Amino acid sequence: MAFRKWVAASAVAMLLASGASAAWAETKAPAIVAAAPESVGFSAEGLKKLDAHMQGLVDKGHLPGVTTMLVRHGKVVNFQVHGKKGFDGPPMTKDTVFRIYSQTKPVTGVAMMILFEEGKWTLDDPVSKFIPEFANLRVLKGVNADGSFDTVPAERPPTMRELMSHSAGFAYGLTPDNPLDKAYADKVLGARSRADFVKAIAEIPLVDQPGKRWKYSIAVDIQGLIVEKLTGLSLGDFMKSRIFDPLKMKDTGFWLPAEKADRLASLYVWSPKVNKLVPADGYMVLDITKPPAMASGGGGLVSTNADYARFAQMLLNGGELEGARILKPETVTLMRTNALSDAIMTSSEPPFNTARGRGFGLDFAIVLDSAKAGPQGEGTYSWGGAAGTWFWIDPKNDLFFLGMIHILNKAGDPAIKDIDDDSAKLVYDALIDPKK
């Protein structure tokens, strides 16, 4: 999961040794149940090292709190909470709510693929078929002395496949020292309406010709708009009716009702000025006290570890959970199949190429070669969020892992910047009998 180091930027209700919660009591045959680690090939002692690592980060003040979950063969073998919701707050709980930021992207991808199965779009469709304003995009050639962009016409409109694999040529605004990203930060991320959002993107040049470069981008927010155009529903309403309600994800959405506000983890940011965590504010802290005027398909959801686990298990099951079919198995397979062009895969530009053993599918990063990208099994797909949430789904080993913290700019603290990679090593070290 090293790719997340440079990107600036839930399944079980309360199941553990203590037993099932009321949320699961009405389910006759739960898809996920608690089990002893050894029953599915894990060492209990090995998983204690995972717990000790997370608790150590809390004890040393690197984190106020963290929650993690490990599930194999549909069985919860580790679901732990450590620390507090905030440094001066109440204890962390299994139903603590987090802003999951870019971990929203796979959910938006699933929403898109529901419409794909309904024949509403194809991977080779130009994005301009759904957003006509993108019909005549231009590509950056250079920056003029006056700061204006020198551009050339795009050779063709980007396709939906490229949009969903961050290879369409759009940018994001997360690294404002780059002229294009600065333009996104100034004009796109602050857009107050869908029309202004689309207009701003159309006016800023692409970073390269479509299909030539992987660039983390605003692409999934664009996907969210396409979902709304194709359905006539808000993105939040579509996700609720087609994903969250069927999967019983009762704590996931684009805003947090007042009666749940006390369950929200405090959000911090690593400040290089004072060399410590401080309470977060600023443009990356969306108002979640009411439904948004424009839901961010790229980063607007709040969720819990338990809720997101339901989403992950659905994907690991091939698109179904407890009788609720969200996607066909072949559609899930398509999402976790590399979609990047040969030009990208043979390049030396990070983070996705053949040399690194990683590719990118439809809104997921993918392990293509465990020897190069390890330690997860080949075919593992994943993503994470700007505030430190992370997950991976490993179909080869029939497992998934979820971790949630609430720290922006965690890369500033060496102790937590690799928390995703550190957790992966500890998990696979504890998998002593993969054939079980």
C-alpha cells in the first residue's frame, strides 16, 4: 500500500467474543460471524502484535484512537478499538463515526457499476456523452510568462474507463504548488453549484492526453454527477436506496444527524509548524451537519468500521450480502481488473506500473504482483481516505481488513505515515495457515 504515502489525500455490527448486537439479532443467517483466529488460519498471538502496535501508537500520543477489523471467510477474527475519539474525548467505540474522505470513491464506483449493469453507459463511452461541456477539452503544453496556460486540443475526449481509472487527464487540487492543481484548488474545489463545478473543470486544461498518465483527480466527483444525471436522484439518495439500505449500512451517508453527532471522532491534522496534531479546520473539513448542496462522490461520506465492513464483505462475496445482490460477480471482477493503458503500465512514473507490481481498476488500486507490491495476495484491491482510513480486500486469501483513524496529513508523523503498510505486514505475519 505504499502508493498512499504520496497521495494527499462497514459488515459487522458489534460482533466479537462478547456476542452479536441487536442489529444482527434479527438476521437469521448472518454473512459475517465472530470466530477464533485459529479457525481460519490466523495466530491469536500474532494478532495480539497488531493490537499492541495500534495501542502503542495511542499510548505514545501519535493517535487519540484507532479502530481495526479483520475478517476471513466471513468470520471476524479481530475487531478492536484503542484510545479515545479525541485526545480529551470519550473512549473510542465500535460504532464511532469517521469522515472517510476518499474511501468514498469505491462506493461511488459501485453506484456507477449498478448503472453499468442496467446498460446506462459503457466503458468506451466518451465522458462528454454525459457531460457535454467536456466535448472540447484542451491539454496543458506549458505555462506562459503571465501565468496563463499554453494548451493544445485533446486528441479525443476521455472515456468512462479512463475516468474511473484516474487516467482521463483531470487533476485534483491537492498539490497546489503545481499550476494545474492550484487552478483546481482555486476554482473547482470551492465551486458552490454543479454548473460552476463542471464549468471550472471544462476550462482548466488536462494534464496530458487521455490515457497517457495516471493522475489522482476529481474524476470520482464527476462520476457522482453522472450518477445523478442518469438517475434523476441525488447521489446520496441513490446510494441510500441501492447500496446502504440493502446492505443495512445504517450509519453511512453524506451528513450526520444531530442524534449521532456525539459518535463522531474528533478530526486532527498534523501541523509541521508546531510538530504535533492540532484540531482540524479548513477547506478539507466539510460541513456534515446537514445534507450537502452537492455531494462529493470523491470524498464526502461518513461511516463506521462496522458499516464499511458490510460493503467490503459484499464485494468479497462477489456483489452480494445476506441475500441483497448489489452487483453481479463479473462486475466486481471487472472493477478489480487493471484498466490502465500500456503506456502507463510501462512508464516509470509512480505509483502504478508493471515495475511496481500495481495497477488501477475502476475506482480501486490493485496488486498485480505480490513479489513487487506485497504482502497482500495478487488481485487485492484497496483504497484509503485523507484522514487515515484504509482498507484492502484480498480475494486470494478471502479476507479483508479495515482501519480507521481521523488524522489529516498523517505523513507528517513518521510513526503513523505507514500505518496501512505496518498493519498489512502484521496481518500477513499472523496468517500462519492460509489453506484453512
